Amino acid sequence: MTSGRQRSNDIDRNAQRMAELLVAPSWLLILAVFAVPILVAFYLSFRNETLGAFIPGQFVGLQNYSTALTDARFWEAIGTTCLLTVMGLVVQVPTGIALALLIEKNLLGTQMFRTALMVPMLLTPVAVGLIWRFMFDADLGIVNWALGIIGIHGPNWLGGRWPALMAVTIVDSWQSIPFIMLTVLAALVGLSKGPAEAAAIDGANTFQIFFYVTLPSLQKIILLLVMIRIIDSLKMFDLIFIVTSKGGPGTATQTLGMLVYNTGFGFFQTSRAAALGVLMVILVSPIYWLWRRAAREQ
């Protein structure tokens, strides 16, 4: 009996070692792709390095962080990032929930509508950005043409701060709403129909059932979606890069991610860009922690 248990333990230990050996290459790849660049950026943030310079930089301590925190562009980029995040949440979450409720009713044509809504999720952000950039053209774009048909004079979408922010929000929402819709729809399908039917028997109308029965049941999944969308908005780069030409007009749509890029590859200030990147990680980390906590509870 003891010999059999010992043999079983040896087999388990060998299987554990084999599993660790098989997983090791993946961990090394993750370390090389993620951990090493972060450590290099952290190291560069304490130096005075310039991209393409032949003379090596010097150790400057916290000077890059001090410069970043006292730079008006840094706080402007944070404000723009937060503004785009809030604008996106206000549009995307309610619209995604409304579409999920509509499709959940299984009305005529909703299956085709659901399939069509999935198309934006299949396109790359670069392709989406290029398509919408042409559509937002003030003279030849289809958006202003459609507005003109109903008697509305369309703005120069990419020529001012607020029109450009609205344009980015529209494009981001067009690609993100299907994900929210499908997630909420999956949660709706899994809900028990009993409480809603009992409320209907007691005389509750459709809106009362939604706000007092359905919505509380979706609270955790909606919170998780909000966290996901906040993280996605904070790291949004490619759409802004393509649609507004690197955060234009001027710095009107320059988010924190775009500021890091423009500082490092526009002004070749590698160390200052690294410091901005480290500050960005510090700002995003609490939100990521909240998202992980919400995901575990869900």
C-alpha cells in the first residue's frame, strides 16, 4: 500500500516537472516581450538618452519625472485621455445594453442585425481608422454628405478640438459597442426568467422590470465591462494615430499614449518618453487591479 502511494507520488512529481518544463518556453517569451521592455524603460527614465545620439547619456535621477509632472502637455494629455474615456463610456455602455435587450427579444430581423453588428469587431483598428478618416472629410466625406441631406451643416470633424474628440468617440464606439452588446446578451440569456415574470404578474411595466429586476442582475457584468472599456480607452493609440494624425489638430486629441509616442519618436527624447511611460503604468495599475478584482468576483 505504501509502495503504491509512493509510486503515485513519484508519478505526480514527474508530471509536475514535465508540465513546468513545457511551460518554461512560454514564460521566457512573456518575460522577453513584456518584462524586459518595462525594465529597460524604467532604466532609461533615470538617464538622459536621445534617440539616434552617438554620445551616451548620463544618469539624471528623477529629472525626467520632474520635467514630466511640471509639463502642461502631460496634464493636458491626462485630461484628454479622461475626457475620451468618459465620452466613450457614456455612449458605449448604454447603447450596448439597449442593443442586447433588443436582440434578446428575438424580433424579426434581429439575427441578421446581430451578425452585421459583429463586423466592426473583425476589422483591425488601422483599417477602421482609415475608413472613418475618409468618411469624416469635411468636403468629400460621407458623414457631412448624410448630414446635409437632412439639412444639417456638418462641422470640420478633424479641424477643431471638440469635433475631433467626437469623431474619435464615434469611431471607438462603432468598434467597441458590439463587444459590450454580445457580453450583455450572453448574461441576459443566462438570467432566470422567474423574477421578471413574477414582477410582470404583479403589474410591473417593461421599464420597471428592467430597472428593478434585470439591471441589478447585470450589475457585476456591467461593472466588469466598464473596467475593460476604461483600460482600453487609456491605452487607445492606433485609432487616434490614424484618424486625427497623431493627436491633431495640434494636441487636441493627444492622449497620454500619443504623448509618449510623440516625445520618443517625434522629438527623439527617449528618456523623457520612458518616464512618461512609467507614469502611465503607475496611473493604469490601480484600474487594472480593480478590473482583476471585479473579474474574480464575476
